[in-house]
Amino acid sequence: MTAEPDETDSAGWTIIVNQSQRVDLLQLTNVSQVLGQKTVDAGRYNQIRLKIDSGTITSNNTDSNLDIPSGVLRLNRGFVLEPDETLQLTLDFNVEKSVIRTGSDQYRLKPVISVITG
């Protein structure tokens, strides 16, 4: 899945999903959610980018903003798509290791994500 940090600079990128989606990562424990699908050309793909507009974390029944540096997650795990092949990519997002509480009681996203092909 790819998304650009700037919609005007799409050279070399294939957009799979171009609409906002809300994803509750804690609700996806041991289950999955399809974020998008598209027919794309066969070939080598070097990076997956996910644009994140905003994030919220709930702790002790209190919602706090989640700081997302740059607003884009870059997953540098390439893959090769063969002609007439269907490829499913699973993003395994480790929430417990990905959210850091700062000294000033703010939260920052430092994502720990594995890309699994299958």
C-alpha cells in the first residue's frame, strides 16, 4: 500500500487507497482489516508509505493526541509482484512498542511494524 506525503508529488508511486480511514489498532489484536486493494503492474516495489493524518491514544479513560512525526510511515520492505500473481501484504503493527510516553505526559508514535507477504 502506498500513499504520498504530498498529493502533488506522485511520480513513481502507485496509490492504493486515496481516502481517509479510521483504524482502531487495539481492536485488531489477532484479527485483520483490509485497508485497500488494487491491480498493479508486475515488478519490484521498494517501499510502502502510509500517510497518517492524526492519532489518538486512550489511557485511563482519557484521550490524548498522538504526535506523529512527519505524518508518514515509510516501510522499507520491498517485494516483487510476478505477472498474474495476487499478493497479500500483512502489516503487523506492535502497538505496545510503538507508542512512547514522553517526560511531559505526551505520546509519540515510533512505529514498530513488520511487513509479511503471503
